[in-house]
Amino acid sequence: MSWTHERIEELKKLWEAGYTASNIATELGGITRNAVIGKAHRLGLSGRMKSKSKVSSVSIVRKRKMPTNRNSKIIELSTSVSEPMNPKTFAEIKDGLCRWPLGEPEDLDFKFCGRSSSDGMVYCSEHHALAYQPLNQARQKRTTRKRFKVG
């Protein structure tokens, strides 16, 4: 059905009386709740949101969490002195030496760490600790569940 002058007047009267949009749609017949809301909005009828009375409401103040950057890494610095870096070029690097890159590969002075590494390892102990971080608890549980899933 279309909006006639009589139906618009009835809408205004029911709206001002405090009827809900669903009740108005049922009362007018042949239109939906959303049609009533849309027409009330286009007519500029007052909104239905009632402000909270300060006497009856209880306000809860929640502390905001400080935003954390999940991509930031915490690097622990050790005070122990280990073998000094012995930078090597790609041509000089061989088995048993750390292959941790120093600088950018496209730079002319690009080198590798060059410290001695354990058998079968490609990095020295310090760079190995940086490269192979332990799994966090949630990720570890997830992989454990998948591994032992039955059925």
C-alpha cells in the first residue's frame, strides 16, 4: 500500500502516542515495521531513544587497556661476553660458521656473522636463540590438539 495523507496523519498520531513501529505497522496494515521507521525518519518525527535518568542508573567505569603492539618483539640483552663476530662474505662462509645476515643483501658490504656454530646448526648460539623462538602457550596447545585429534 502507498502512503496516503490519512495514513501519514495516523502514523504521526500513533508515533507521538508512543506506539512502537511494529504496533503502528500492524495498526495501519499492509506495511512493515521498517517502512514505518523509514517514513517517520523522512517526516522528521522525534527519535525514540530516551536518555537515561541520572537517579535510577548506575554508572560503571571500566579501565581501558593500554594498546599493545602485537608485532613488537622483546629482545633480551645478555651481559655475558661471547665470541666476537667475525664478519665473512658469501664466498668466505663455510660449514661450522654462523650464517646470520648482517645488513641488506643488496649492499656491497653485506656479510654474515661468522662465529662458530655447533654441529648441524646454521647459526651461533646467540643468533639461534633469536631465530628459533619458543611457541607461545596458545599456539602450542593448538598444535598439540591437532596432533592427537582422534576421529
